[in-house]
Amino acid sequence: MSLFCEEGPPILTVMTREVLTAKPDETVGSVVKRMAEKGAGSVVVVNDEGKPIGIFTERDLLVKVVGEGRSLDAKLSEVMTPDPIVAKPDWSLARALEIMVHYGFRHLPVVGDDGRLVGIVSIKDLAKALSGEIDVDELHAAG
């Protein structure tokens, strides 16, 4: 049974459009360094067409790299979460939140109709919007 709420402002009003991305053959060490420099909690792993094929998060670093004693020279493809669930820009904030809570995600890549990455929404973005810290209606009206 789906409880998705389709009412309300769309994800595109709060998503981050400049997403930190990586290729699957990059090393964990190089990607973690970029994450730290940008203050990012995740990296979307994309193919040559810019379509998400995985996501690497702080949790993956902790569990799959540190927890399993892997080297920072490991390839991202070895430790990323493959085939991430993705959202569409016109989905409601409530729908994104429900998916993130259900699956325990803190980041949800957003793709266009062609499947290419167009943004990312975090649980922090949604919390700010739904708590009223961000005036989403004003952002939505501004386009």
C-alpha cells in the first residue's frame, strides 16, 4: 500500500543541482577527499551518460571500507550501493520523505525523464522545508 502524498511543492524546489559525482573506477580515497572538501555526505556514481549507477555515502565508508578493513585504494564500484532508488523533480517533498524514511536513506538522487542526474535531495533539505525553515511555496512560485 502506497501512502505517497502527491500534493505540495515538488522536490525541485529544494534539491541541490550541483551534485558531487564520481566514476566507478575512482578510488575511495580520492572520492572521500572530494567529499570532505565539499562537505558532502554522499557521491552519486554515474556512467558515461551521466546516469546514476550507484551512490557512495558516509555510511558506506564506515561500514564497507573501515568496518571491513578495506584500503582507500579500493575502487568505488566495490563499495558503492549499486542501482540507487531515484526520484523525479516533480515528486512531492512528502513522497521523497516517505521513501527516504522507509528505506533509511539520507540522500536521494533526482533524475530527469532521460534518466540523467539533475540533482540530489537530502533528508536535511526535506526537514528544513517541511519545518518551515525554507519557504517552499515562495521558491515554487519563483520557479
